[in-house]
Amino acid sequence: MANYSSNQFKNGMKVMIDGDPCSMVDVEFVKPGKGQAFTRVRLRNLLTGRIWERTFKSNESAESADVMDTDMEYLYNDGEMWHFMDPKTFEQVAADQNAVGDAAKWLKEQDKIVVTLWNNNPISVTPPNFVELEVVETDPGLKGDTAQGGSKPATLSTGAVVRVPLFIEQGEVLRIDTRTGEYVSRAN
Amino acid sequence: MQETGWRPSAPIENLRARGKVLAQIRRFFAQREVLEVETPVLSKCAVSDPFIDSLEVSFGFQPGVEDERLYLQTSPEYAMKRLLAAGSGDIYQMAKVFRNGESGRRHNPEFTMLEWYRLGFDDRQLMAEVEALIREVVPELQVRYLSYADLFEQELGLDPHRATLEQLQQRCREHLDAPFDDDDRDTWLNLLMSHVLEPRLKGAVFIHSYPASMAALAQVRKDAQGRQVAARFELFVDGVELANGYHELTDAAEQARRLNADQLQRAALGLPQRPLEQRLVQALEAGIPECAGVALGVDRLVMLALGVDSLEQVVSFMHERA
């Protein structure tokens, strides 16, 4: 594995910190006019999701982490594991609850998902920014109320519950922003 | 896709504002009868400071053949002091300076430094003049003065002059994740300063009376509590370091000792050994007038005038576009 010295650190770089793979969220060069330089890095632990700041001296280094974001297709959930397939190699991987986390509620079969592999094991799953999901349960729509505000909860086919406008009916397909968990529009 | 790499980093209206600040600075010194000078950007000698790395330039009488290794200045300080010793009187200059490896939101490997020297001034008088200059550019700025020890005592309950290495290290680790080792007290003081205290410095604050170990080229004196302190100050504006000044060292033997100490520290840290500026020592031996001097980052001053927080807003072409 390669070693990166702290002056090579860049946003997005994946390194091993205290035995865990981490991603650099923000890298700042801190240099008092007199005195040695430091590199202050906001890190995200890719296993736990924890975000924190660590400061490195200029001669420190970090080992690169064998972390790869891979485009995969979501296949199914067997009750315990979520199964994904690389559409190019047809290789399959199974991710557990820890790796899938909150993304579970946005996973629709056959959707394209980014699976993050560390040493070829899935450690996290990122759904597309927008998904289209069917409403399986919500209060009946209010006729004529297409313009005013107001919202109600709706349960989607994956189990996710989102706030939707009052005019949305059961059976409709909605476009949802998975980063905020918010309703965007009806799907066309 | 349209190629945009040719474009300046900063918007043109910011560069107009920058031009005005440069004119204000020159007017300020003209009114005070301080002479504008220029000194070489390329020198046979490099800065001794272990934590400032000079860029090297190859000079030769034929292309590709090096006859002499030269160094881009990291500050015009050495040459300006040689002028002072030669009888120049009060002088200032705005010059490009170069620092290897320094690149970030508030750092660019080349930047514009304003440096000036005032005969008969001490650090307090010079701080007042720095304040006057800053007020020309940013009239509404509130300015405070605080000693390095008072800052540490007020914010951390720590005496920076007397705290042990272990105490400083422990205090650092309470505030930040910095698991490395370092047996230099100054490293931990610098960490506390840059990571914990600077972000708390709102408005313009002069921090003065630094620990003697950080004297650089400043005189050392005793403070009211009998502690050895450097006659050095720094100006921070909203946590950004803007200027660094000294009641200048005039003692040639002490100057020679500090250059050699820097060189030894460089060796211990595995840093390059470069020619020391012995002509500075000779100039002090010949006699340099009592004076105070300060360096101020012009790009950062323009940032302050425009209320922006990154250098690329005020520099025509940053490193990546140069």
C-alpha cells in the first residue's frame, strides 16, 4: 500500500487511521508565519460514519486504504443481508446492516447503487441522489388542494416514510431526494 | 467544454480594489517620509528559519549548466537591514516573496509582502503605526492589544512561558486530536495558538511579548513578572495572521548565535543546510540603528478590505493558474 505524506493530502483521499479506513472530507494547510506547518484534516470513518478533525505535522504520513467505490445493481434482501451485483463482472457481494445503514430505506431492486468496498468487502452503500418509489399507504388526497401548502406522511414501497403534499394518492410514484429524504415531485 | 483555465482567479473588480489599497499604502509612507526601496528577489543566501523553506533557482552562464545556486527571498528582511546599516534611514518595500510548499486557502507559494523599518521606534510605537495603516484601509476596524501570556492565561489558564512540555502537550490533546510526538515546546504553543486561540480572536488583535524561544530576529527583554519575552508582535484579524513585527535585534554576536542555532535545528530535523546570511551579521557589526520593523501580508490586507476569506478572491493568478 502506498503512503501519503501530509503535504500530499487531498479531499476525497482514503487512508487508514487507527486501523479503520477513513475518507478526507476537508484538508486545510495551517502554517504560522514562524513555526512549523500543520495539516488539519476533517476525516470520516468509513466504518462508523464518525466525522472528526485530526492534525498532522508536516513530516507525518498515512497509509492509503484499499477503498473503492463500485457501481452495482441492488438485487434483493434475504432478511439479513442485502445483495448487490457488479453488472460488468456479475460478481455479487452481500452487505450487512452495519454497511447498509440508513440507505436501506431507499434501496429498490434493480436500481444502480454505489457500494464502497474495503479490501473487497462492502462497508457502505450510497443510493442514487434521486429515487422513484411508489406510495403504498397515505391518507386519501384532498380534492382541489393542488396549490396550497400542507403535508402528510406517506409510506413508500421500501418502507420509508416521507412528508408529501396533501394531493398525493396511494399508488402514485414519487421522486425523492435521498440526501434530504424529501419529496421532490411526482415521477413522470 | 469551454476552456476556462486562462481566466484570473480573482474577479476584476477585486483587482481594482487591490490596486487602490496598493496606492493607499504608498501614499501612507510618502506622507510619513518613509523611502520606498527595492532589494534583490534572488539571493546567494537563504533564510535560516527551520520552518520556512526557500525555493532554489539554478543560475548559469550557459543554459542548463549551473554555476551558482540562488534562493528566492522568503522576506526582504536581510537585505533591508543591510540598507539600514548603510544609513538608508526609514525604509519600506512591497515585494514578492516565495515560500516553498505553502499552498492553501490563505497561502500561496508567492505573495506580496509589505515590510518597513522605523528608526528609533520600539515594538509598541510600531504597533501603533501598523494600526494607523490598517485604519487607512479599513477605517471601522476595532483594535485590541494583548500580551501572549495574557491571551493564554485568559483563554486557557496557562502560563505559556513557564508551562512544561507535558502540560502544553496535555492541554493540546484536550482540545484537539494530534497524536504525534514532539519535544519542542514551541510546537505545542503554536498548535494551541493556531488551532485553539486564533479562531477565538475576533476583530483586530495585536498579540505582543512572545516567548523568548520565538524571538526570531527580535530583542529579548524582561516583562513585569520577570519573564524573558521577545519584543515581537503579531496582528491577527478575525483569527488570520496579518503582520509580524520586532523591536529589531542589533547585537551582531547574538544574531550570529541565532543563525547557527537555526542551522543546528535544521540539521537535527533533517532539513536542508543552506548558506547563512553572514553579511547580515557583518552589517550588525558595522552598526545598525535602533529600530523596529514589521512585515505585513498585502494579499491578506486586501482580503480584509474586501471582506472575503480566501486568497483566490484577491490574487490575479493563484499557484494553480500561474
